[in-house]
Amino acid sequence: SEFQVEVIFKSIKELQNERLEKDKCLAEEIAKRKEIESTLDAANLRYSMVSEKHAKISETVRIAEQKVAHAQRCVIKYEQLNQEKRETISELSADIKREEDKRSSQLAEFEQQLKELADNFRDARHFYASVMPSHTAHCTLIYSRLVSPFKTTSVCVKSRRGLNIVKWRHSNVKHTSYCQRLNA
């Protein structure tokens, strides 16, 4: 029976050692589990923060895409308006050029008419001076200058018969006025 008690004690001792070994393994596994749970909690917290950040970034990207789309629509709209304005400016520039050409043509025509008028007065003075020297109407060109196509051009003809004849032209309107002779 002593043998059996020793075997029982030995079995109990083995069981205790085995239990200590298992408790030690259990403690290690509990520590590992707690470490894993801690890592999992940290990962969940990080996932939560990253998810929240991702949601904010996604919202920011969505808003930015809307703004970009709006800006592109505005750019297209303003480019169309600019093109219309460029065409209008081009048309107006062509109109201005045509008007300037027309004014230049009118000015040249007016200068030609004024030159012809001056030539006629010169020819008339020479003619009357050579044909009728005693009864000559002394024609004197006092003022004949072109300032612009629409400024006044005055011409005075002096006569010995008692009247001065003043002819002038303003904006293509001819006028003749008679005044008393200045010198007898």
C-alpha cells in the first residue's frame, strides 16, 4: 500500500507539475490574447480615424470636382463670350477702317474741289487783268485754306464798282453776301 501511496503522490506531483505548466501556458496565452486585443483595439481606432479622414477627403474631393466642373463651364462660357466680343470688335474695326477710308476719300475730293476753286479764281484774275485792264474787277484771294472737310473756307472778291462780294463755303453749303466797298 505504501507503493500505491507513492504512486499516487507521484501522480499528484506530476499532475501538479503539469498543472503549473498548463497554468504557465495559460498565462502566456492570456497575455498574448490581451496583447492581440490591445493591437486589435488600436487597429480599430486607427481604422475608425482613417475611415473618418477618408470620408472627409472623399467629401472634399467631391466638392472640388463640382467646383472644377463649374469652373470649366464658366471658362467655356467666358471663352464663347470673348469670341463673340472678338468678332464684334473685328466688325467694328472693319467699320471704323471703312469710315476712315470714306472720310479720307471725302477729304481728298474736297481738297480737289478747293484746289479747282482756287485755280478758277487765279484764272479769273489773270483773265480780267489781261482782257479788261481799265475796268477790271480786281479779284483778290484773301483766305483760302482747308482746315478740315467741315470747317469754313472763306473767299473774298474785291470789286471797284462799289461792292465787296464775299463768298464762303461751310459744310458743303455755299453762301454769297454783299457788303459795301471798303476802299473807294
